[in-house]
Amino acid sequence: MFYYKQLKLINQKLDKIMSAITDWAATEQVDLTNISNELTAVVSGVTSLNSQITALQAQLSGGTLSATDQAALDAVKAASDALVTQAGAIIPAPVPAAQAATPVKQQ
């Protein structure tokens, strides 16, 4: 009887711990999703900027830019490309929904 009560207390504590872990994991998943969405927006914005820069370069390819202006435009394009690469490298891989929603089960 004594061991049964001890086992029951252990199970209750384990349930409480597992519930806290599940709650924390859900909160973290929301945070990771928000971060991923923000990074995707940054990449999208920079990619759009790159397209605009490329279009501007095509329009001005007739030589109307000074060498200094062209160098400045090229530097902006290079910096933008670097940002896309950096942001793309840190976007977390999505967690499969089934894995993210499955709480750890006790036996």
C-alpha cells in the first residue's frame, strides 16, 4: 500500500512536469513561427529591393550614371544579396505539425 501511494505521487508529479513541458513547447513553437515569419518577410523585402535595383540598373545602362554612382548602386546590391543569404541561413526548418502537436505520453 505504501508503494502504491508513493507511485501515485510520483505519477502526479510527472504529470505536472510533463504538462509544464508541453505548455512551454507550445509557447516556444509560437515564438519560432513568429521569428520564421519575420525572417521570411525580411528576405522577401530584400529580394524585392534587389529586383528594383536590377530594373534601375537596366534602365540606366545607357551610361547616365557616373562611375561613383554605379559603384554605390553595386555596393547596395551586394549588401542586399548578402542579407538575403544571411537571413536564408537562419530561418528554422518547419516542425511537422504532427510532431509539434504530439505531447509526450507516459506509460
